[in-house]
Amino acid sequence: MMSADLDVVPNQATWVSILPAYSHLGAVRQGMLIHGLAIKTSFLSDVFVGTCLIDMYGKCGRLDDALSLFYEVPRTSSVPWNAIIACHGVHGQGDVAIALFEEMVQEGVDPDDVTFLSLMSACSHSGLVEKGFHYLHLMEQYGMKPNLRHYGCMVDLFGRAGKLDDAYDLIKNMYVKPDPSVWGALLGACRIHRNIELGKVASQKLFELDSENVGYYVLLSNMYANEGKWDGVDEVRSQARDKGLKKTPGWSSVEAANKKVEVFYTGNKSHPMCDEI
């Protein structure tokens, strides 16, 4: 944080640059401090600063604070609407996200491609398959065509609902060539619903498009292991070893009471509070 005794005045770019970092870390206390400074420096009325704050509160699980702030910032563009819709969507409140979209339209604000991506993601987290598919086609009424991110989200939505054949049919009928995000969504769904045959199709496409991503090899290997097909496990692991690929350990972070952000890695027991954790 800028030292108070420095003759440096923060501007819009300062707040817009630092707030996403706090969102990523889940450091809500530090984000609240920035909120207070934004009020003191008269930047709260700036749509981009306000949107970053909405995003920060939403990603930190403070949805009430995010919604309260949303109604304080200018809402004539799609930017803050996209943020508040996405916040509720990621926390499984798809119905609220849809209601916000309807309110957005009623207020005469035109949605953009990010709006529809946020909506479809919200539907995916809430299992609203028909709604998500509706919004995919609704884009055309606003003069937009779905891009790869929209298709990937729809494949994920079908996959979460167990509609793997519908997901695969959508991929085959896309007007753009599927990228790793689309095939990866299908592979993830195949792992969840234990569909090895379709998973092999998706993984083969992924090995062709993004052969250096070890995560796809791990997913397919785990699918074989779950079915007791150890020959398949050995084959996939051998392919990964031949390419020199190694799995990156998973990690998470949390802001502790002392305002320090603690980071934890899977299988790592070096943290001083490992036993308590």
C-alpha cells in the first residue's frame, strides 16, 4: 500500500489495478480498506472502481455488500451488471442472477457477450440447463454470436447435468473449431459421470491441441483408475512421463484474523499450523 507520507495521489488506475489482486487472494479486509479510500478520494462514483469493488466483495462471498454497493454506482452500462450477475452465479444463486438480468433489460441497458457468459455460468452452477440453452440462443436477438467461451460454458452446463450426449452434439455442431477449454469441459464431465469412451474422445482432442497440459493426462488416468483399468492408467502416465510432464500441486489461500493471507499446498505439511488445519 502507498505510504501516507509520500506525495503520490492514487487515481482510478491505482484502485482498478490493486482490487483484482485482493479479489484473487480473498483478502476482503484489505479490499474494504480500499473501499474506504475510494470514498475519501471521490472515486466510488467511477463505474470501473465501483465494479472492481463489487467483484471483490462478490468473490469474497460478501454478496449482500456487493449488491448494496451495486445500487450505489452508475448502472447505465453493462459493466457493473455483468459483475453482480457473475458474483451471484459463482455462488450458486442462478435465480438471483437471472432476476438481475431481467432488471437490467427493464432498465434499458443492453447486454453484451460478457453478460451472457456470466448468465450461462450462473445457470451452470445452479443446474438450470434449459435457461442456459435459452440464453445461448438469445444472443442472436442482440446481434451476437456465441464464442468459444460461451460454448465451453454450455458444454460444462450440459456436463454437470449429466447430458453428455447433448454436450458432444453441441461441440460437433459449433460454427467455430472447439478449443481446449471446450474439450476440457467435456472431459471433466466424463470423469464425473464415469463415461470413459467419450472421455477418450475428448482427451485425444486435448492431447492434439494442448499436449503440454498435464491436467488432461491426470484426468484420463484417474478415469481409468476408477474403473480398475490399470493398463490404461499405465499407458496415460507413460505418455505424460515421455513428455516430461509433472503435476502441479493444488493450493488455496485464506485471509486469517491477523490480516495475513495464508497459502496451503496439497500434501505439504510444512505450515506451522498444519496439525490444526
